Amino acid sequence: IPKFIAPVTYGVDIYEIVYMAPWVDGTMIKASGLYFVPKNSTNKKLPIAVYHHGTQLEKKREDFDHSAQQGISFGLASDGFNVLMPDYYGIGEGEKVHLYQHSWSEAMSTIYMLYAIDELNDELNIKRSSDIYLTGYSQGGHATMAAHKYLQELNDPRFKVVASSPMSGAYDMSGAQSGVMFKPYTQPFYLPYLLVSYQTAYNAWDGDIYQAFQPPYDTIIPPFFNGQRTFSEFNKVLPEVPSDMLQPALVKLFKANENIPMVERIKENNIYEWVPEAPMLLCHCHGDEQVYYKNSEVAYNYMTEHGAKDVRLEVVSKVLDHNTCALFAVMDTKFFFNNIRDGKPNKKKYGPPLKR
């Protein structure tokens, strides 16, 4: 990795953390994540960075050598951040199931991991500053915005968000993102993943959620939620147009904008209707075929119109697709964080002038 992107100042110790966090019914469950700690930094109060990973269907966490996202966390730690990488609920060593695009559980997985990290820091004699930087890509962008919102509301002086960079997230699921349901889409599994997750979280569908799907999908879909299947396998058995797997009557109600409880719950998890007090960089690419770039524009417009002082809209590229965009968005985020950490918050150059 070129030094101008991630100068390796520290070696890094990596810890797997298992901690307790609240489930949707108020009981406490196990959650997990990784903690990347710069070596030989016990006498320095380094800031915390939280990296929220992208969409994952299977329960098992990727092996480090095959995980580019863990590599991002490693790169941040090697440059002087104590880095948390929550698994979210139901992934890694966590109990229950993962609740996809569920704002509250995304935020709680981060907040309660911060509590757990402070306990570990006491054991390891690691000091830290109260400064927290938040980022993540795709679902991780949604989770980043959720964590920023809930931490701001928590107002705990131990955890001060000084900057966030949500990258290519579906912040407006019921609006900007909803159009992908009715046309050919590369990731049709997103739709059943969302509906099954929200049924678990809210019991928003009267009866068996799989009755919302027309045959043969009502029987094809359930086995894919056993924690062992991948989303690439899932996509292969689903229709190219996501709405084609739903009961036609339900699609008709949705298009007519009827008051459907499940849709109301999706609206509740649109995560842009608030005003961040810390700087925020909204990275996205116009060529993104998975998360429509209008999500970032909707969030930016709402926040600035309601008084946000430092929300920046960063078009990383006008042509790159979802997966290719990630590399450049991460670089822009790193430069954005460096500027703020180094006392240059108004510097506008986020990333290197690479062809994108």
C-alpha cells in the first residue's frame, strides 16, 4: 500500500471481542467484533475509528487474509487509530440473527462494543482520546450514519464523534433506493433479507413472512437464512427483478403507496432525517448499480436544509460501479479523517488525483 494512503507507523495487535448488547426485546445477547490496536502506543491517547463492514449473509466472519475490509481496519490502525470493527448482531460469535439495515441494532452493536473496549483497555493499560471517527461502506454506510446519530443523541463525553464518512449507503430505503425493486437488479437478495430481518425485529407482517412471496420463492427463500449460505448463491435462485418474487397484490399495494406496516417500518429506518453536529463526508459514485447515488443526495439535501453546518457531498467518481468505488471512497475518507486529526478541517483535498 503506498505510504501516502496508509503510512505504516505502528505494528498492530488484533483482538476478537465478545460482549453483551441489548436485543430488540430488551434482553442481553452476545455480540462480537474485532479490535485493532497499534503496538507500543500505551502512553499515547490515540483516537478511535470504527469501520462498519458491508452486507454479509453468512454468519461466519471472513478470514483475515481474504478480507479487504479487515485490511482497511488494519491500515487505519497502522496509522495511529484504535480501530473497532463490529460484526453487527448475529454475525461472527454473536447470538440471534442479523437484522439487515436495522438502524437501532447497527448503532447498538457499535455503542456496546465501545463500552466493552474500555474494559479491555483498562486490562491492557491502553489509553485513548474521546475522539471517534466513524466510517463504513454499503450497509456499513447505513450503519455509520446510524452510529453517528445514536452517539450524538447519547451525548456521552467519553465518546465524542469528531467526524464520520458514510460511504455509498442506502439511507433512503423507502424512497431513493426503492426503485431498484421494479427493474433488473444485480442483488435481488437484498429484498428478502430486508423483509425477513424486519419481521424478526418488528413482527410487522401478520403471519408467516414467507407468505409475502409467491411460489416458488415462498419455499426457495427460507433455507438461505441458516447462517451458512452466501448472497452470491442466494442471487442465483431469485428473479432478476426483485418485485417478481412478491405476491402481486402486495406489489400493487406498495405502488399505490398504501399504509403497509412493513413499509412503515422501512421508513423508520431511513437514516438521514437528522442533523449531524460533527463534520460528515458523504462519499458515493454515480455509476453505482447497487446503491443508487441519490441516497447520498437526499441525505445531503435534508441535512443542509435543516441546519447542518459541515456536511459535504463527495462524488468519488461519475462512472465507477459499487465494488470499484469502494477503494477510492476509502482513500477519500482516510484523507478526510487525516485533515481533521491533523488540525486542517477546512482542507478540501480528500484523496489523491488518481484516475477514477
